[in-house]
Amino acid sequence: MSDNKSDITMVNAPEGMEGSGFFATSFEKVVGLARKHSLWPLPFATSCCGIEYMATMGSHYDISRFGSERPSFSPRQADLLMVMGTIAKKMAPVVKQVYEQMAEPRWVIAVGACATSGGIFDSYSVLQGIDRVVPVDVYVPGCPPRPEQILDGLMRIQDLAANESLRRRNSPEYQALLASYNIK
């Protein structure tokens, strides 16, 4: 291993112009880089997928490597809603309220078969996918999904956060998407 500190980089810099003593890039890319490495997840875990999420938080998989080591149980401080497990229809308004209380920009991951499609519970009381209540950005399949899959879903959200335009949330398309879910 080299003793030269210039060989060690923690984060790849966004594309830009480099020279002796300066680096120039766009403000949008700097904000995207900051968002990518500082996601604060709000875990909404109801069943076995929550146990897999707990394993993801443990030292073996270590979600903190991705900048998400601070789970927030307050929607006002979170920007990533991770819905894991079976969601009953009576819980749907709660999921929507939590989503509405989150500040923009906000992202949603549906973890496991139950959160994505209702899973094996095709009954009157189980919501057949949380995308009927809130818009979902990333689906993580599995019953339950392995911690590696949850980390892969988190990395997909990081890609979205890094590459999202600062103006996307104000676009007519995004406003129409929220209106289709009756979200203001």
C-alpha cells in the first residue's frame, strides 16, 4: 500500500474541469453528489423484510458504507421511505401520511414481495402493492429479499439522487404524478 495520500479517494468527483489548484463543475452535480451520500432512510417495517433490513444495518453488510447509517424515525427528517413487509389496507393512510410529511426531495423503496405486490396474501385486507398509495422509485423483489438486494435497491436510489435535475420536482410531469395519488 502506498503512503501517498493522493492515492486515497473517498468519493469520485463529479465530471468537471480540473487543473493545478482548481476544480470546476456544475452546482447540480455537487448537490447530486451530496444527496447521493447522505440519504436518511425511514424504515417502515412490518414483517420478515424488516428483519432482513436489520441484518443490512449490521456490521456484516454495513449500510453505513453508503451514507445511510442514520435511520430516521421522524418523516420530517427523512428523505427515503423504505416500506418493508405486508401493508394492510388500514395502514395505507398511515403510509401516505408519512410520505406527505417527508420533505422534498423524497424517494420510496418497496422492499419484498408484500410491499411490491401484496405477496402471497391475496386477500381483502392486504394492500396489493404500496404503489397504489404512494409513488415508488425502486422495487426490491424477494420473499424476503437478502440484505445484498436491499443494498442494491439503495444504490439504485443513490443513482437517482445523484442524477436527478434540481428542477424535476417542480416540473408539470412530477406535479401530475403527485396529483394522480391525491398528494399535494
